[in-house]
Amino acid sequence: MVIKMVGIYLSGTGNTKHCIEKLVKILDNSAKTLPLESKNVVDEIRKNDIIIIGYPTQFSNAPYMVRDFIISHAEIWYGKKVLCVATMGAFSGDGAGCTARLLKKQGAVILGGLHIHMPDSVCDSKLLKKTVEENQKIIYEADKKIEKTAQDIQKGKYPQEGIGFLSHIIGLFGQRLWFYRKTSNYSDKLKISSKCVGCGLCSQICPMKNIEIKDNKAIAGNKCTMCYRCISKCPQRAITLVGDNVYVQYQFSETYHK
């Protein structure tokens, strides 16, 4: 019997995309990887036995887009074997466990969880700014961890990071309770300054279709999933969320799919 695998991800600055593509390619060079907003993602999950799902951790939780996707497509997860991969800038707690628990409620079989430290995607906070060399070192260490994890999986040993009860407690009390109100709904705090020239790039790449162009100006709605894609890609540095100025962080070359 041939076991089929697919990798799916939500990625803003390219961190999670890089990790999922690398892990899946090592495990099965013929397997597909695709973004969560792809039109084909539901069909691909239906067709495959093992799902590797990746996303950036936000205050020890998965982005709302990820959780809403799982809940709104509850029927596709039953019996699927899932590995949850959470990328993080500094702290993850039970970033993988949050999604794992939600998937179990839909009937999925959780193979494990993996936390990968990557360059911080929050690029409107000067405190989080790192040099190119520092970020390259982070990526180097992440790649080594992915390679080691793939070797273990090929031997039948899946990582269990963020899955257990202790991780749950650390994530809950370490961050989630403190920041719950700030992230209890899709953010409507996206700020677009007068620097905006209405080029439309943000509108094209937003996975939530949360930005539209009116009178040559980008206008944000109230369903931002806080992936930082538009903020990091805006050529005018006109968009912010947490802070008021953009400090360019490390970015992978990113391709977006409809």
C-alpha cells in the first residue's frame, strides 16, 4: 500500500514555507506542498494519508486563519495522520499542540509536533530586528533540525514538541492568557499610512483577501490573520500592525498561489 503525503502551510515572510517544503522534500520528493489559501488545498488533503501542516506561532497559538480552516473543513480530517509544525521567532509553548488538539476533535490522528526557531516575522518592532548574519545562523540551525527530524521520521520516530500536558500549561500561562484579548478575533488594527501609493500588491498577496484598493489607496478590513505578508512586502513600507515603522527582516523569495 502506497502512503501518500502532502504539506500545507500558512506563510507570511516565507519562514514556514521554507520549513515545510524542506521537510516534505526529504521525506517524499514526489509529494506536493501548497499554501493554505490555494484553491486545491482541500482536494489535496482528501487525496493524501499524511498531512504535514505548518504555520507561524502567534502568542503560543496558531493563526486564526489556520484554526478557522480546520473547523470549517471539519469533515476532511477524519482518519488523517497529521504532523503539526509551528515556526516561531522566540517562544512557542504549545504552538503545535493548539492545532493538534483541534485536529483531534475532528477525528485526525496526531503523529506529533515540531517547533522550529526561524527569523522573526514581526517587522514593525525595532526590538526584534536582527542582522542578516544572525538570521542566517538561525536558518542554518533550523535546517539542521529539519534534516534530523526527517531522519527520525523515516525510522518511525515522530517529534512530540508542544504536544504534551506540560507544554500546554507553559503555552497557556506563559502567553496565551495574557494576549488572548488582543488576538481573540481577526485583527482590525492594520494601519496603512499616507506612504501608500495604491500599487495593489498587498491586496493581491493577502491570504485573507482583507485589503482592497479604493481611490488609489489600500483599505484594510477586519479579518487580518496577522501573517505579516503585506507588511513585509509593501515597497513603500506603508503598512504596520504592532508598531509604527517597518524594520526589514529576513525574507525568503516567496511565490503566492491563487
